[in-house]
Amino acid sequence: MPDELKHLPLIQRVLAREKDTPGALLPILHAIQGGVGYIPDLAVGEIAHALNLSLAEVRGVISFYHDFRTTPPARHTLRLCRAESCQSRGAEALAAQLREQLGLDDHGVSEDGALDLRPVYCLGACACSPALELDGQLYARVTPERLRALVAGCREELKAC
Ligand code: FES
């Protein structure tokens, strides 16, 4: 929490700008996440106070939308396609490999903070299934070996820091 204090000026600027607009909660949450990278716990109380909502109401909205994060983002975001075409061409085996390699369910941040794993339902690369996106870059016809190398590359980079 003390580290979150550095985000307070940004949170206050967003609240001052947005709090009186109708339906302000979502724009406020997006603006804070856009500026900070996630929704710090400190922001929940500030938002609740500014919008005259309960803490539970604000937390409920944050948890309802999967795109809102309550922890700092990982260094890399990996989105594995789980839609039909990719499923029929090995995405489930890749998902199982990721679960084992990262120690995660299909969604979450690896313990070392290297990777944020998220499922996605079609990346528009169905003809080249299975596909994934790593930090916004598309990878197609992904093999287990290629996936293992991509994940290892993300983790090695972390060790080098
Ligand atoms: S189904 Fe995976 S890219 Fe379309």
C-alpha cells in the first residue's frame, strides 16, 4: 500500500475530471488502469468516496470485468487462443503444457511475474492454428517446442535483470 501512494495524484486527477459524468465508474477504472497499469487497492476507497458508492460496489465492478487488474502487470502477456479452430489443432495440449510450465490455471500471473496468461477466443488466424499472441505479436502454427521456447525466453529475460 505505501508504494501505491505514488499513484494517488493520478487517481485524484482522474476522479476530479470524471466523477461528475454519468456512468463515471467504468471510465474512471479504465483511466486509472491505463495510467497505473492496474487498479491499486488505494484507488478503491478513493473511487467509492468520490462516487458515493460502497467499497463492495466498486470491488464488485472490478472483479466482474476480467480486463481489470488488481495487481501490477506481468512483464509479458501471453494470450492463447482457445476457440474452435485452434482447439481442433492442438490448443488444448498447449494449454495443458502452459498449466504445467507456469503452475497456473488458464488465467493468471506466473509466480515469478514473468507472464500473464490469458485465454482468448479467436485471434483471426484460424487458417494457421493453433495461434497465440505474446505482447501483441501473433504466433501461428505454434508447436509445443515453440511454446516452450517462447515461455523460457520470457523467463530468461527476467533472470538477466
Ligand atoms: S480460432 Fe484460433 S485464431 Fe481463430
